[in-house]
Amino acid sequence: MRFSNFLRSKLLTWCSRSIHGSSQKLLEEVGDYSTLNTSERSKFLNKISAFMGYNNIQDLVEQERARRQSTADANDVYEEFDFSLTCGRFPCIKLGDSSLVELYDEVPHAEEQANLLPPESCNEYLSTSGTKWEKCSKLVGTCYSVNPPPAEINPSSPMEDNSFVIQLDSLEADSDAEGKVEEEETSKNLLESPTIESVLDRTIRSLPGTTRRQCCQLEGGGFYTVRKLLHHFPHTYADLANAWKKIEAGRYVMFVGIVLSSRGIRAGKSFSFLEVIVGCEFQKNEEDSKIEDDYGTDDKKIYLHLKKFFRGTRFTYQPFLKSIQSKYNEGDCVNVSGKVKKMLAEGHYEMTEYIIGNLDKEDQDANEQRMPYPFYPSKAGMKPNFLADIISRALKTLTIDMDPMPDEIRKDFNLLNLYDAYMGIHHPKNLNEASLARRRLIFDEFFYLQLGRLFQMLDAIGIPIEKEKLLDKYKNHELNTVCVKDWSDLTKSFRKALPFSLTPSQQNAVSEIIWDLKRPVPMNRLLQGDVGCGKTVVAFLACMEVISSGFQAAFMVPTEMLAIQHYELLLSLLENIGGTECTPSVALLTRSTSSKQSRMVLKGLQMGEIALVIGTHSLIAEKVEFSALRIAVIDEQHRFGVIQRGKFNSKLYSASSSLRMNWRNLGDSLEDKAYMAPHVLAMSATPIPRTLALALFGDMSLTQITDLPPGRSPVQTFVIEENEIGFEKVFQMMRDELIAGGKVFLVYPIIVESEQLPQLHAATADFQSIPDNFRGYQCGLLHGRMTSDEKDDALRKFRTGETRVLLATQLVEIGVDVPDASMMVVMNAERFGIAQLHQLRGRVGRGERKSKCVFLSSTSAALNRLKVLERSSDGFYLANADLILRGPGDLLGKKQSGHIPEFPIARLDVDGNILQEAHFAALKVLGTSNDLQLFPKLRAELSMRQPLCILGD
Ligand SMILES: Nc1ncnc2c1ncn2[C@@H]1O[C@H](COP(=O)(O)OP(=O)(O)OP(=O)(O)O)[C@@H](O)[C@H]1O
């Protein structure tokens, strides 16, 4: 009922009882109510209230409500007129309160005003027989839980509101019309031949109905192709099938309803606001009606008052106000999400931070079927609703036969069709479908990664028969070993020369590697083991096996210091072998090797006079040519990455012409040699969780050393907060250790003090002051800015015991082996990752001496995170913790994590099983056709997905 009609009926009732002479005049005035401006209305309402004996109109409404609620026929009353709507229209304004009525001064009256919130249209929507409301009332139960509440959505952010886009889009529409026609033509043509390339890798500009401006916007956000767009996945869904029936203030909820009014209101000289009222109706089933809820017990309607405020004179002009209010039309079916605040009037809620979007026919149908409603993250200023709309358009261009995955693989691994997967992730019918779709898309991300790695590895081999053997080897997961008696004599002698016996795990690792070395295909193996477990000797033994058959070995390490350490260790072990004749010649090649010396080394390698070379990156330089490189050991694999590993493969391909001549002279087949890539044994001291290892090294077999050399006891670990008491305690522990004959590492996060980060301790600064605490003991300094001789000298002095305290940076993290170092203190431990700290801790406890490690944290917040190191000394466990806490980037460092592609949907820490399956699927595909000739669609898809760097080019 119109408000004026209500007033008339109210007045008539009153007049029939009243003898007041002016009642007839008032009735006439009520007839003209809709033509009055706001101020006149306010005055009139006050006058009428006063005549009827109320203080003001608010008083009238309140009392009338109370009276009607107490009558038995309350429902009829509500059908007659909804008071809450009157009160709730502008809850900040008390109707009839003259001081606030000026808010309406600028609102155009008559027809224009009627357009803003015509009571009849409210009536029409709210009455059960109204056609528009009928449309709305179909949207049953439309207050939905968002599970989990999407934390990422910041409704206050301007980009969350698509109003601006809509406005601009409409302005743009005309000017783009011509371009659009052209584009539509093009897209029609493209749609005619739906191949995998044409569908997913079609440019975004081919999407029908997309304006040029929208395309630019999308491209600005990186959405160049349909694939990119479709890989913008929803981060959560509103579970419409299990909607919350209770609105809780402050909770993120989603509604679907009908726009009842939209008004741009000037509220002052430089203040305006937009108020959109959305009516939502809920159909309670029997069970729901038993629940006492916030909607009130009788009416099933709620009214959302969406408010957006504007400050500034320019926002108070009519054109602006008109433009903002015209974005939402009465009768529009919209979805609204955000946090609600209860208003005084029952069933009325206010939302000041919200997202609103128009629902098209499909969305409305989806709502009727209670399909999950996808929430998209915004991107590059593009609002979720805009993206959702474009994604829907892109989905329409997909074809059912676009899936490049062979049917057999799909069946074997129980995968959805790709078309269904894209539909299922973006427009799922239920949450189960969304989860199946997610599984298929994760599978794809992993599958193409594995396929790419394995394909590239096979590609490097060249001979089909070798490829098959290699694939067989990958498929065969049995542990294959060669027993010690079948090791070569040189390997056995080297083993005997070791000052200790191998642990069972070490022995097994060597046997496994030797088995692999005897295969006619290149080995690609990752040797993993916890810090200090003795990987180096295992690698040396593998080198000996290769050298014994007349080939060469290269041992690449990440730092010069480590190269020297390994070189010296190897020389000392070889000395023990005795019998100079069979002792292999060993060389060192680093950046600091003198040019004369390096010339000799290069020549020795080229002529085959040097059997084993230890060095840094220098080993993969162009000028380094081997006579017959058969194994490349890469220590600390994650510091190098796939590219460098790949470079060893190319060593033989780029053999010098002189070498080729040599081979010819020797009568060897050039082809065989040229295509024989060396075996690669990569070592990782950062235990990499299995999933991550597979993602990174899907083309590698894995050997693990699972035990530690005997006599090792776990390093006692303490996490202490940096403060005066903490320092004193640690210094005392250090003094005790020195008195007991131990050696102490003091590790710093930085070399020199930083003004930006004053809380960080620096090695050089402390080197001036710390020694005072340890009088009588020499202290040394080691950091990356020292020359290689200085570093060598510092480490040598520490090793020999000349210095007993070594202040160092994290340079010591990798491979430094001082077996009698018995204590480590890490300053500002909060700056390091868990896996990194575990590595550092591994520098002590490498001998038989009981050792301890102290992690000092300058923030108490980090203490809990660090405490995991007190509880565990299992590198795999800790690496997993790091992976979950900080992601692969932090676990592996930038260099290696750069080789993990971005997975838009998969998560390495939870989707390990799918990764494993994808690995098997890739093996299966390549087993059927190792050059993918039989699967042209797969090949095309692979080339679209795999950037070359991942393939090691
Ligand atoms: N079986 C063994 N018995 C006793 N000591 C051993 C054994 N194997 C290795 N070691 C010693 O253990 C120490 C650590 O070995 P090594 O440097 O090979 O370990 P690693 O796994 O390469 O360590 P990191 O991960 O720190 O690089 C060395 O001093 C080495 O001599």
C-alpha cells in the first residue's frame, strides 16, 4: 500500500471518530502527498500526527506498530502496510524530525522522486502476488554462508565494487560497437574449428561481446588468452545448498534479491551517499520455521540497505547522483555479499562494505538450483563480478572435444573431461563436482610438468632403444643394487682406504648408484640425506667406479671453500689407497685457480689425463671440454638448478673438433659418443620433501641415506630470546664449551651493520667486541667479502684449533666440515628458515663430541616457530614444516624455487598424491610414444604450458 493511502485510511478512521473541522482539509492534502517536496512532507506529517494526537510521525508509526502487533490479525496488518519499510528507508533520519529533513532538500520531487523509491514498487515487490517479487521469491533461501569466509575479500576496496566498471562499460559500449562486430565475426570463425590451440590459447580479444576497453583491462591483468582467464579460479564458493538460516551481525554473508530502490542523495554541502535497497525473501521450510531466527518469525523478507558515502562537493551534483543511482534499476536481480549490521527496524540490515553484482539469467537459474556460487579474487583492479562475467563468456566458447588427455589416461586415473573440469570449477552444480574439477586441473598442472621433464630428458638421449630402457627403469620401482664384490677394484680400494666403515645406508646408496651406472642409459639420480650423513664419500665412490672404466668424473660444488675442502679430503683419502699406478689424477678448478694452472687443468681434461675434477660453476663453462666425461656429481643440487644440470648433458654434444678427430682415429663410433650424455648424480643436503622433490626432479630417481654415522648424538638445541640475561647465559655456555676443549661457531645474518635493520647483529661489528668475552681464546672471522685465500686461512685456523671461536656468516651453512666443532650460536635466528637453521646446526655434531646449538631470536614472536628445532632433528620433518610454513621459495631459496613453475591451483604441500599419479601418467604416455608422435594434442599442449627454462634450456 502506498504511504499516502495508508495515511488516508488512518485519517479516515480518525475522522470518523473526530469532530475536528480541519479533518476534511487534511484528507484533501493527503491526496496531494506525493506531489509535496520533502520538506513539505515532513511538515505535513508532523501536522497530521499532531492532529491525531501523536508527538510526530515516528511516534505515530511506533504506536501503530505496537497496537497492530498486539492484535491477533497481525499478518493482515503487515500485508496492508509494512511499517518497518517506512522506518527503515532512511534509518539515520527520523521521519518527521525537522532538523534532519533538510537531507532531502535536493532530492527532486514529483516523478523523479517517485522513481527513487516509489512506495508502490516496494509494494509490488513485497506483495506475494507482485510479478517482480515473484521473480525474486523464486530465489529461495538466499542468505548463504561462505565457507570458509573469504578473508582475501576486502569489500572496502574500491575494486570490489563493480559499479565503476559497469558505468564505464556502458559508456564504452557504443564507441566499441563497430570493433565488437568485427571481433564477433572473427570469433565465429575461430569457433568453427575447435582445436586445443584454438580454444584455450585463443586471444582474449576473440571473446564474443568483449569490448576493446575490457580487453585492454584484461590484458593489463595478464589475461591474454582464454586459458589464462580460465585459470583464474574461484577461491571459494558460497555453499547455497547449505545456507545459513541465521544472519549474524559481522559475519560475511551473501544474499540474492531484487533491487527495490536506488537513490543518490545529497546529504550536505559536500556529502552525499548512494543507498540501494535490496529486498530478499526466504522460503522457510518446516524445519526452519522451528528455528527462532533473526528474520523475525512471520515475515520472510529482509531488506538490505547498501550504503556508499561520498565526501566532496563534486559528489553532490545531480548528474553524479543520477549516474550512481542509475547503475541499479528497480527490479534488477542482484547478488550482494558483505558484512551485515542489524538496524533498528526488524528485518532491516545495513551494509556499508559490500559487493553487489547483477545476476543474469544463468545465475538466477543457478540460484534456483542452489548451485555453489563462486567467489573470485580480484585482479589488477578488475572486480570479481566483472571477472566472473568474462569467465562465463569464455566458458561458452569451450568445446567438449577439447581435451588433449588420452582417454585411457583419463579412465586410469579417474579424471573428468577437461571441458567438464573447467565448467565444474567455475560453475559447479555441487561442491563435489567442484572438487572433482579441481582434482583434474591439479592433475594437469603436475602432469605437464612431469611430462615436460621426462620428455626433455628422453629427447637428450636420442636413441629410441635407450629411451625405452630408461623408461623401463623409471617404471620399475624395485631397488636394484650391485653387491660389493661386483664393485670395481678401484672402488673397493677406495672404500678400504676410508678411516671408517660405511653405514648400511651409505653402502646401499653406493650399490644402487653403481647398478645405475652399469645401465646403458644415463643415470639421473638425486642423492638425499640429512645433513652430515656422509653423502660426499658416497659420491666419491661413484666417481671411482666410473674412473675405473677409463672415464672421467666432474664434481661441482656451490662454493670455492667447499671445492677446496672436498679436494683436500679426496687427496688425503687417495693417499691412503697407495699404489700410485692406479691412483686417479685429481684437479681443482675454481674462479681463483691461477690462469696458468687452469690452462693445465683444461688441457688435462681435454686430453683425458685428469680423471676427476672438483670445482665450482667454472666446470660448466664453454671452454671446459672433457675427453670422456661419464659422471657429473652436483653437490647441493638446489643451489644450481635444472639449467646447470642440463649443461652437463651438453658437454659431449659440444665436443671440440679435435676430440672428434681423436675418436675417429681411435675408430670409435662418433654417433654413439656424441649422443651419450653423462650420468648425473645430484646431491641435496636440504632434505627436500618427497612431493617437492618430485615436482623439481620428476625426471630423477631418488636414493636416500637414512642413517647417520655411528657415535653421533643429536645436537642439544636451545631457543633463547635475545636480551641481557639471554646473552649472558649463552656467553657462559660458550665459555664452558671452550674450557672443555670445544670449538664454537657464531653465525650472523649480515656482514656489516645496517641502518635500516638496526636489530641485526653483524659479524664484523661483533668481531671488535665479542672477543673480550672470551679472553685467552683466539677468535676468527669468515664472511663472503673476504678473498678466497683469507677465507681458506680462516677456516684452516679454525680447523687446526688456532682459533677456537669463528664468527661467520651463513657462508658456513653449506658443507663446511669441522668434525670437532661442538657448539654453534646463531644470532637473529628469526631471520632464517627452519630448513636453513637445520643446515647450520648440521655444522656441529659431526664428530663424536657431544654438541649444542643455540638459536637466539631478537623477537619473541619467532620463538614458537623456532622451537620446532628443539623438538626435532629430522631434516625431512623440518623441511616439510618449512614447506608448509613458508612455501618452496623459502625452503629452497630463490634460485631453485624459480624452477618450480607457478601452480595456479595445486599446492605442493597437500596435493602430493596427485603429483605422484601425474608422474606415473606421464611415464605411461611416454612409454607408449616417447616422442609424443602418437599424441599430437598432448605435444601441442605441452609446448603451450612449459616455458623453456623449466625444460632446462
Ligand atoms: N660412515 C661414516 N662413519 C663415520 N664418519 C663418517 C661416515 N661417513 C661420513 N663420515 C664423516 O661425517 C662427516 C660428514 O660427512 P659428509 O661431509 O660427507 O656429509 P654430508 O652428508 O655431505 O654433509 P653435508 O650435508 O653437511 O654436506 C665427515 O667428517 C665424514 O668424514
